[in-house]
Amino acid sequence: MFAKIKSPNFIDALRFQLSAPKGNFLRGVIKNDAGNICRTMEKKIDTEREELTWTGLNDLPYGRYTLELSQGGDEIKVNLVKRV
């Protein structure tokens, strides 16, 4: 699995490109600096290359977060910043 975040800074949505085997499920978790889970998402991958937009993040407080994307045994962690 390979994921590329369009920008590590976000306001109300995250956009990323994903390259992974189709038919599997992608699990996404956004954690705050304290390690608490703020959002989760699961999505079935329909094609080997997808561009995904994770919306509904407007009500998260401003600050630093970690995005964890996992599919099977693969996991990717990316640092994010929610800004004004």
C-alpha cells in the first residue's frame, strides 16, 4: 500500500492518493497529540489507484494530528496540522 497526502495541512477535509490492491478494506484513524482517536473511517478499495477525500473534519480543534492508514499488515503514519 502506498498513500500520498495532498497536503499535511487541512481545514475541513483531507485528500490523498492511494495505491493498493483492490477489494481490500482501508482503515483510517486520526489521532490527536495525546494519542486519542478523533475520527475513524473504513472504505472498500474499488480500484488499485484511488483519490480519496475524507470530509467532515471541520469540527476538530486546531492543532497537530497523526493519520494512520492501514490495510491488512501495511500501515502508514503521517503527521498533520489542522489550521484556520
